[in-house]
Amino acid sequence: MWIHGGGWKGGDKAEFRTTNRKRELLNRGYAVVVINYRLSGEAKFPAQIYDVKAAIRWVKANAKTYAMDPEKIGVWGSSAGGHLSALAGVSGNVPDLEDMSQGNSGFSSNVQVVIDWYGPVDLLKMDEMAIAQGCSGSTHNDATSAESELVGYQITTQPDLVAKVSPLTY
């Protein structure tokens, strides 16, 4: 399952159609499911992970129809999509990060593989890490950052909430 990036506020699954990755995976015999999730301008966290996990459950519920193995599900994404992949991978049994009303509640959202292409795992450390790598002027902690828009607050003012968003917590 490919999860697009875009700072949780942009991007679309359609972007994957134009990449070589899709063709390469299909040629190697992988089934590829590409999803969208609610962006931060539409809904705040945890809506995004709810959507990802609902998609995982849908895939498992419909695996036979599409000749897929429901016990071999991997999630993969870049940037914000990498973050959501990592979060899905480590929080499969965390009730607060599931919205079973989105369907297929008889199926688990656990996955077997996670590929996180440069997605954050600790949102409160992003500025510190960027500065340590020579990126002065990093603005991840600002009130207008993509991370702050995701949670609806400046991330430094809500450390308990931001911990729930960070895959490292789980």
C-alpha cells in the first residue's frame, strides 16, 4: 500500500500513477493499492491514521476478490506518507488510533512490512535534528508548520498530543 506525502496538507494518490515504482512493483508480482487520506485542512489528527487503517482493513476484507494475501500487507510512503506508514506499523493494536466505524471492524489493521521514506518518527525532534544536520532556519516547531497544522496546535504547546502522533512513542 502506497501512502502519498505532502506534509499532511497536500498530495494525492494519483501522483503514484506517473512513477516508475508502480510498474516495477507490478512487474515483480506485487499487488499495489494506492490510497488517499483526509488532509489536515479537512480534518486534524487522528483522522489521517484512521483513514490509513480503514484502508488496510478494507484490503484485508477484500483480499480474496483481488487475489491478494491478507497476511502479507506492507505499507510504504514518503515524507508524511512515510510517517503514516510508520505509525500504522507500530500502532496496530492501539484503540485510540482506530476508527472501527469506518468499516471492516472484523479485520485487524496490523501490517507485516513498513517502509518509511524520510517520514518523521518524533515530531518534537524535527527542528533539533534538522539543525544538527546543518539546516539552520528549520521551522517544524512554528505555529504555521505542517506538523502544527496536522494537530491543530503549535506542536511545542501540546507535547502529550504530539507524542500520540509520533511513531517513536509506540
